[in-house]
Amino acid sequence: MTAPGIRTERLSAFEELAEWQRALRAQFPIIATHPDLAYLDSAATAQKPQAVLDAVQTYLTTANANAGRGTYTWANLTTDLVEETRDRVRRFLGDPDAEQSAVHFTSGATEGLRTIARDWLPAFLADGDEIIVPAGDHQANIVPWLDAQQALARQGVHIRVRQMPYQQASGDYDHTALADLAGPRTRFVAVTHVHHVYGGNMNIHRIREAVGPDAVLCLDAAQSVGHLPVSVTDLDVDFAVFSGHKAMALPGTGAIWARQARGPGFTPGGWSGTPNTVGIASLTAALDWLDTAGTDRIDRWTVALTARLTDGLRHLDAYEILGCQTSLAVDSPVQQRCGIVTFRHRAIDSGDLGFILFSHGFMVRSDNHCQGSAGEQTSSVRVSLHVYNSVEEIDRLLSVLASLV
Ligand code: PLP
């Protein structure tokens, strides 16, 4: 088995990686029991390994109670679970200092970003301040900030929203234009770690360089947590928001990680009632599973598959790839495409292409992908991968796509 994008001397390393991947793939019951189907929609939500299913069963049969209320054993176990999972999230995100940060559980990335915009941002901003919003990213990382602007305006506080500049050819942010855009009134910058349509790693270090040391960076890590190592310390961000369900935990899970350094402490407003305790149990198990598997290896695997798919598609004239066209191999010096490839057929409608692909057993996403107004407005087909996807699936997909010329 060969992997385009990996140099010849590294082939045996790839063979090792492939063996490791086969063992992990077998741990996903829904994948293992449906060999004729290929799940290529992990950017929407990820499949769950047996360890997560077991943790859910164990929690519900040994400790199910409400958190932070009762004084009996099951209630205490549940309270401990919730608090320990906060620390688990911190460790997973490379945050060494529990004293300086807060972790809040949400139903997903949308609720996380919305909570920051509603409960934290308004008190941080003053009349005349500026925020930068990535208007070509996921709507979940755009709409809450615009809503916050309107809510502030109703109180007589007028802030300016500036659109994050993009490089059209690559789908990456335009760091040079951003450096010119950011000024002394730029207080808050919303960014995405891995783009949900173009699949590029958005170079967060270069964003920090462009906006300077004082602006608060809020990272939408929905497509990176669980796919590659994410360290809030290394990235020097102030918020990181992710969807637990895209990182192999149950649906209805997610978290906000918040650091207290560049602004007031983060406390979600109001009483949010009973937490999703079974979801939190699944989140701890999912993060344990991902750490044991190794997010660096998961990253190498999905980047290699992505390069294989991108390179294969580039040779099929009937298709147009969105975003960067270069081969984004594992050791490429250019921006990496992390597990997501979006494309359209020049003659077949993308909705129809989604149905055709499903008739061949491929589950893909085909629409506008909830992208903001500065993004692609025409529908396309998105293939998004995780560690359970195989080289055979990519090759089969490429041969079906080739037959549709
Ligand atoms: N941000 C990005 C980059 C996403 O891809 C998504 C979902 O696809 C979201 C936010 C919203 O996540 P959720 O559906 O968990 O709220």
C-alpha cells in the first residue's frame, strides 16, 4: 500500500501507521458492522469507539444521578465525574494551570461560541472597540458576534465588526492584510483552527503575530479537537470551543475552555440546570481514547488520506476542488489540509452527486456547509475523514468519481 505525499524512505513508517489504523478501525462497531458503507461525514459528527459506548453503559448502570445536589454515593460520583472531566478537558487541550482557566460544558461548538458572545464579550468591549470576525467560516463562528454587536448597540455601545480577510486561492486567512486591518482598538478576534469546507489548518500562530499580543483570540476548534494535537498554550489563545460529538463523545456534548489572562474571568450567565452527565461521561472516555490512540498519529493518518484524495481528484478534469489546489502532503511546507476535501462536479449538481455517491455506499455531505457570506455560495460535496477511514475507501471513492466523467 503506498501513500502519495509520503517520501519513499517513509513507506515502512506508513505501513506501520496503516497497521495501527486497522486495529483502531475495528474498535468502531458501526464501522466494523457495515463494511459496504463508507462514512465520510466526520466533520458533521464522528462515530464512537466501543470504549465510549462502554463508558456510557457503565455510567448509567453504576452512578447515574444528578450532579452537585445529592449527598449519596451516586450523586457524589456524578459530581466528581463532572469536575474531573473539566480537568480532563484542560489536560487534553494542553492547559497546565487549572487556577487560571475555566471549563464550561455545552451541547456543541455553536452553543459554546454563542455563550461567550452573550455572557462574556459585551462586558469586555467599550464604545469604539473593534472585533474581527471570519465571515467565510462556519455560521456558528459569525452570527453570535454580530448578535453581540446588535445587543451592545441597543445599550448605546457601538463596536465595529471587521471581516477577516482571506486568500481566495487557498482558503487560508490573509495574514498580511490582517496585520494592516488590526489596530489599537482591535480587542477580540474570532478564528477557526481547521476550516470546515477547505480543510486547511488556519495557522493560528500567524494570526497571533498579525494581531499582536493584546487581542483576545477565540478559537473555534470544532474541526481540530480529536483530529490533531491542540494546545491552547502553544497557540496562545484565550478561548477554545469544541464539539464533543465531533471528537467521538455523544451528541449534545461540547465545551468552552477559557483563560482569564486577557480579560475578565469567564462565567456563563444564569442557572443552566442539570448538566448532560451521560454526555460528560462519554466525553471523558472519548478524550482518553483519543489520547491513547495519539492525536499526532490520527493527524498523520487523515492528512495522508486527504493528500491521496486531493491528488487523485486533481487528475480528474470533471471536478473542481475548493480551496488550496496544491498537494498537501504530510511533510509539505505549505498549509496542510486536515481531513476535509470539498469539491464539485462541473456538470452534475452537488445534491445529485451526493445521492449518486450514496448509491455506491459513500456517505458525504452535499450543500453549502453552513458557510458565512464571504464563503462559497454554490453547493458542493464535502468528504471529511477520521481515523476509522481507510485507504481502500479513498481509492474506491476515486474510482467511482472517475466513472462519473
Ligand atoms: N464550527 C465549525 C468549524 C463547524 O464545523 C461546526 C459544525 O460543523 C460548528 C462550529 C458547529 O458545531 P455544533 O454543530 O457542534 O454546534
